[in-house]
Amino acid sequence: MKRRAFIRQTCITCVSGGLIPFLITGCQATHYASGVMDATGISVSKSEFTYLKKEQTLTRQYIIVQNDKLEFPIYVYRFSDTEYSALWMKCTHQGAELQASGEALHCPSHGSEFTNKGAVSNGPAEKNLRSFPIIIQTETITIDLRQS
């Protein structure tokens, strides 16, 4: 193999290998849910986390809750049927809307990354994301927007 072909092939292999983790986590389609606003917060049905695939009921890791009254959507991550986190999808660095990718949130503007609990995992952001308390009921999840 000639040197130029070797370098080209090596570069393609390295770049492709680096993209695999993002492609794998991106296989799960992002699910957007319309939340219902009331005086205390926004509610969504627990059923938003489930879907059918080949007659099998599967559970989503996360959903994105939207409502016209919200400036930014809310990322709701499901750890178990009794544990969730709700995070404001606004980057604490310069206020850009974040993108969800499985267990992480990424800022397309400057590359900040946050965990599914809102902690900064990669800067330039220095502050964690705003989080909201969640009230879990039998069929619904209510995100309390009054405090954080």
C-alpha cells in the first residue's frame, strides 16, 4: 500500500471509530411529549416512556417535555419507575438550547456536556443545569416549576 493511501485509510478509520459511540446512543429516537401546564408545574403521562416495537413493550431512557409557555424544553431522564431527573435544557455557559443524546446533554454552541443528573462533565460551562423536583403519581409525572 502506498503511503498516501495508508494515511487516508488510517484517518478514515480513526474518524469512523470515534463516531461509533455517538451513533449508538443516537439510535434511540428522541421522543417529544407535550406537557400540560397548571399553577405548580407541568405534567406528562408515564406512558410517554413506553413504546411498542415488534409487539414488545420497551421503555425509553428519556423524553423531552415541551409546552408553548416554556422558553426551553425539559429533559426528563428515567432511572427507574420511581426515580427521574428533570433538567432545563438551557446551557449554563451562554444560554444555548441543549441537545439530548442518551444519557448526556450537549451544547452545540461551545461543546459543553452535562450528565443525566445535570452535572457538568465537559466545559466551558462551569455551573450545573437547573433541575426541578418531580412528583411521581400512579399514571403521571409532575415537574414542579416553582422551585429548583
